[in-house]
Amino acid sequence: QSVLTQPPSVSAAPGQKVTISCSGSSSNIGNNYVSWYQQLPGTAPKLLIYDNNKRPSGIPDRFSGSKSGTSATLGITGLQTGDEADYYCATWDSSLSAWVFGGGTKLTVL
Amino acid sequence: EVQLVESGGGLVKPGGSLRLSCAASGFTFSSYSMMWVRQAPGKGLEYVSSIGSSGSYMYYADSVKGRFTISRDNAKNSLYLQMNSLRAEDTAVYYCARSDIVARSWDYWGQGTLVTVSS
């Protein structure tokens, strides 16, 4: 059971928009920055969003992040088949003194 | 170009030990925190351990505390994970990752090394 809760799967058609939620508590999301990672099949994770809503260089603006209270959300617009991947949220947990990851959400672009 | 290359994985018997290495290049290694994350077959990412830029602080997941030790050699641009008393549930691909400069996210990841614990 992960400390951060994500839906196991989401799906949408090409060109559509999808959101992935990440729910935590005051000891993690509520008081720390959230980052999001994309893991394409058979590859290492890749940073998508940092500091709740910032995109690293090279990440298209189709990807966005937001945070409110103890929850965070990843948004992806203009879905492409190449976006099919597992997506993970992560943050520091001040009570555990450890980083925590969500269980991951598998995105299917139908 | 930032590169992280893990090595040292392999097959080990339950109760055995293994030492993973992560060779870093393309950046000033001594300025960044580093982390180990693992992924069991078909499962999600699991935090294992992290270490500050100078090695002054180290953190561990409860699942490995007392069995695993993280360390670094800034002169050799290398990160290590000493794994003792290995269990079947430690079977996973182990990734090393670099923090961003303020250690609020992990911006570069290695390709991973597979550790299999089985008799």
C-alpha cells in the first residue's frame, strides 16, 4: 500500500485530455513539493514535473501539474499514442523522513 | 551530458550480500544528493535510500533499514548501495537517480541493474 494514492489506470482517446490524481497527507504533499515521473515501457523513469507545476527543459507544455492541499494532479492534453506509459507522483514525507512514491497510474491512449 | 550507470546486480541467494555501484559523469557529482529506487517485476517504484551531497545525511525506507547502507565517494564520482541479508522481496531493478540542485525532485536516472534473490 503506497503512502500516495493514485488511480491504477486512466484512458482517453488521442487528442483528448486526461488528469491523474495523487492523494497524500499533511506530512507529505501538504507541506512538500510534488514531482511527477513518466516511465515508458522498458525504460527508466523520466522527470516530467517538479516543484508541483514546473516543467524541465524539453518537456512539452501539454504536460502540467498542480497542487491543492494534500492532493496533486498531473494533466496531459492533446494525448498521443507515445504518451502511453506509467506515471508516478513523488514527494518527501516529513514524518517518515523518506521519499514516497504513488503506486503509479497506467495511461492508455485508446 | 549527464550519465548515471548502475552495475553490480545479479543473482544472489537469500541471506546473501551484494554491492551496487552507480558511476556518474557529466556533472559535478559532489554538488548533488543521490537516491536509490527499486522496482519489483511488474510493480511500481519504491524508494530505497538517499544521501546528501557530502554524505552527511542518509535516509532509508523502513523495508531496508538495518540491512542496506548507502554511501558515496565524491572523488570517484560514485554512489554505492551495500545490500546485506537479502530477501526474495528485494528482487527488483535498482535505479540510481540524481536530485535537482535543491533536492526537491530527481532529474536524471540511470538505466537500472537487476537484482534477483533466489535459491
